[in-house]
Amino acid sequence: MRPPKTKPTSEKTRGSHSSPKPDPGHVGDAAPSVHPVLYRVEPPLAWITLNRPEKKNALAGSMREEILERILQAGAEDAVRCLILTGAGGAFCSGGDISAMARIRQEGSRFDEIATWLKAGSAVVRALSALPKPSLASLPGVAAGAGCNLALACDFRIAARSASLGETFSRVGLHPDWGGTYFLPRLVGVCKALELFTTGEMIDAPEAQRIGLVNRIVDDERLGEETRAFALRLSAAPALSFLAVREAVRRSLSASLSAMLVYERYAQERCWESADAAEGIRAFLEKRPPRFQGR
């Protein structure tokens, strides 16, 4: 369940080599770059920043493919133990670029081009779901449509108090995508999910936390600091235990009690035989923090 070993990423990677490294203490601030997707590694954390602030980081061009590439890269790097997704310019992601959709309709194009976008978006959320380490969406502002579902595809979400989330597809007569119909009912229940899909309502961060869409909300000026602290705590967790319990939670939504008891025994045996379990027990007896290595 561990990712293959690769050399740590340098700052000279596509999407980051021509721009200064964004300050991690200011998540969501615009970074002066021509690249719409930025990536950097600061072990044990990796950051993917959507960087079209003038469009509230709406998805366009090759952004979907670049996000996928960076997720896979983070998953393969041993130096990375938690992946953070955020957005520049005070927004997370406003979803698909509506102006691009309008152009396609005006040109009389068939659904094929939209289908290509959907295929790429599906690959992104599948990669996040399979990522062999925790993922954290840090929301400095709006997360709408596909942008909302990109956040929901992450394991955890932290939001600025001024952030808002919404399944806004119905506002333009479209259907949810990017896994929204899978993630949202599991987080908020069938009744509330249907309401949010139907109305396209944007909800503020406190309400999003109340109904279970986000884990934490913080004051806007503290989002960068609190994101880093939360991500570092997640990165310190034993990797095998995290992956096993994430799988257990997912299975529990459709499995029987008997099936979950069987899975718990299987997962416990794997964890018991790990080096991290030996370290955790030893650290407990020695009254010191454990130093988990993901083995």
C-alpha cells in the first residue's frame, strides 16, 4: 500500500519553474505565474494550487489533465505524506468555465468535447480516491460546481470563514459531475443532497460544517497557518493504518456488520505486522511521541 520510491521533486517542474514559490502562510493568495496549475513540495507536504484568479480558478484548457498529473506525482513521491489542494486569488474553484461552454454551443459542437472534459474530471476524482496518502482541500473562497466536487473528493476539507460551497449545476440546466452524486449523499444524506442539487444553493462555511461538508472552518487570515498545521498532523499518522481505516469507512456505507468485522480483523493483522505498530507501542511505553515511517 506504499507508493513506489521516486526522487523528491525539485522546484523546477512544469507549472512552478517560472514563478516564485507561493507563501504557504497565505493559502489562496494569487501567485504571479502564467501557469494555471502550480505544484510544489515542502516535505512532508505537497501543494496543488489552481491559478486562474481572474476567473475564480474556473477549469479550462489543460487544467484537468495537469491536476491529474500532479496528483499522481504526489502519490508517487515518498517525500510527500499529505497532499493539499487550494486556489489562488481568494477562491478555490468556480467549476467549469461557462464562457467556454457557451462557445461550444455557439459553434454548434456536439457533446463530444464536453465528454472529454468529463473523462478528465472523472480521472481526477478517481486518482484522489485512490491516493495512497491523505488529501486535504483548503478553501479560501468559492467552491462551486465541479470545484465543489473536487473539494468533496478529498479526504478532508478546511475552509476560510468567508468560503462558500455549492452544487450549482442546476443554475445552468446541467447535471452534477466530478463525482458529486457519489460524494454529496454520503456526506450530508440523501434528502439534503437532493435539495442542494436541485436548488443550486451556495451555502456558507458555518452551514457547510454543520451539515458535514467541511471538517474545520477558520478565520480567513489564519487559513494558511491552520491548513499547514492540519496537514502536518495528517502526515504524521501511520500510513498503513490511515489507508486501512479509510477503506473501512468507505466499505461500511454498504457492507453488513459481519462483513465489517471480517475486514477489521484483516486490517488489524496487517497493521499489527507493520513497523509503525511496533514503533507506536514502543513510543507509548517510553512516553514519547511516535515516529511513524509509513512501513
